[in-house]
Amino acid sequence: MNEKNNFDIVRLSLAFIVMLVHSAEVTRNADIRFLAHFLNSDFAVKGFFAISGFLIAKSYLRSKSLTSYFVKRAQRILPAYIFVIVMCFAIGMCLTTLPLMDFLKNKETLKYLVANFTFLNFIQPSLPGVFTDNPNQPMDGSLWTIKAELTLYVLLPFIVPLLKKSPLKVWGVIFVISCAWFFYFTAVYTGAKADTLAKQFIALSSYFFFGSLLAVHQPTFDRLKEITIVSLVLFLLFKNTNYAFIIEPVAFSSVVILFSTNLCKEIKISQYGDLSYGMYLYHWPIIQVLQHFGVFDTNAFLGLLMVIVLTLALAWLSWHLLESRFLKRAHHAQPSIVPSVARD
């Protein structure tokens, strides 16, 4: 792969898609509902996983040891993740309808902290008395992907050696398992948390490890353009059928990596920092706070503009004052292994 690439701008674009769609979905505001209709946050999230699989596989192959690999993962993910949990807790303290001591002593408050610091956000996504009048109550509904990605990071050192030996067969097995999991929890099992279970790391592994396949198997990467064209044509043909999920892992993954690697001239934005991870983490609580104060009800487009400006500002500050300080300078100098929102 050419060292010149567009991973930064593609990741930033995907983060913008997620932010815009969530602005419509979290607020349920009729004036900006069109954003959720014309943009697809599902594609953006799955695209993040594909890019992450590609970049983290490259990073793993360049790591001096397994310890070095995991240290880099922790350096990239944990600082901003811990900060956003603390930030959400501080927001909760300020905006809760409960007396402060009642809020602090509430079992749900402790449960929130324990669940979120252990990446089990789904156990307690909200804080007591916070955002109760908002259409949605979670403090940060974007965090559900982090546990899935962490799991895939742990699996990658075991999968990459297998991909190098039998690339297509290994990814084929992962693909079948992934699709079977997704099908079961969307078409067969209809019990509690079926939707949540359908989106776990097993379902996302086909995207992540297709990215890894492209990173470790040059013949597949060399045919990326052909793979993208064929898979996109098939996806468009089956888009409105029950079989689209079978084509998505290849179609979504190949198109984002093609745009990131060799489809167009490099667009440099690295001088501003790696903002996509921060945008992904911080936009939801910003939307919630603005909704709480009635900004979207007063003027939805003003609310949307404020979400964009405040999220970019916080992401910029987070990168320059927090995230980058946990990364080694040598790590920054290699754009081909800079992480996705998925983060390296």
C-alpha cells in the first residue's frame, strides 16, 4: 500500500455521518429527520470496523512484541474513553433532577460508573434523573462499539497468523460465523436484547477481518477495485431484500478501504490532529445537553450547527491536550498505521 493515503479524511467523514444521523435520531426532531433518511450511520460504523481491521493488522505486524501491540491499543483508546465517562458523570451531577447527595448515593450512579469503566455500557447507559425529558436517556449511546472493538483487538493476534497461512479460507469461516450470528438474532431469535446481541463483535468480525485480510494478503488487496465494483453491484441488486447482510461485509469494507488507499489524490488533514475518535466519543453527550436546554426545539438547524462546532472543538482539544500525549512520537510519524475511529 502506498504510504500516501486518505484514512484521515475518510474516518473524519464517517464520524460526521454518525454525528449527523445521531443528531436526528437522538433528538427525534422532525426538521432534521431527513439526515437519518439520506445518511446511513450503520454503514459508517461498519466502515470504521473495516478500516480498523486493516490498520490494526498493519500495526500488529509492525509491533516488536505482543506487549507492544497491546500497549499501543491502550494508549490510543483509554485516555479519551476514560475522559468521556468522567465528562458524562460531571454532566450528570450538574443536570440531574435529584438532590446531589441522592444522585451520588443512588445505586444506578455506581452501576453506571462500574458498567462504563468496564466497557459494559449496555448494563447502565443512563444516570438517575438525567435527560429524563429527552427523547433518549443514554449519556453516550456511541460507546457500545468500544467493547466489540476491544474484543476484536484481542482476537487479532490469533487470527492474523492464520490469515497469512490460509487467507481466503480463514476469512471465509469468519464470514460464515458472522453472518449466521447476525441472521439468528435478527430473523430467528426475538427475545430480550435481540437487537443488541445482533450487533456484537461476532457480527462485526466479518468487516474487521476483511480489512485485516486486505492488510496481510497482497493478492486480495491488488484486486480491491474489482472486488469493490462487483460487491457494490450485488449489494445494490439485493439492497432491499433479506440477503443484503450477506453482501455488506465485502461491499462496505472494500469501498471504504478503496477510498482510503488508492482511489483519489491524498487529502492532507493530519496537521489538525486525529479528530475522528474524539468526534465519535463526544458528539452524543453534546447533543443530549443541547436537547436538554431546548436548543433543538427552538431551532433544529442552530442545534445542529452547535453540535458540529462544539464536537469539533472538543475533539481538537482532546487530541492536542490528552490523546496525543499518550502516543509516542514515532507512532505519529507513520500515517499508514494511524488508527481509525477504531483507533490504533
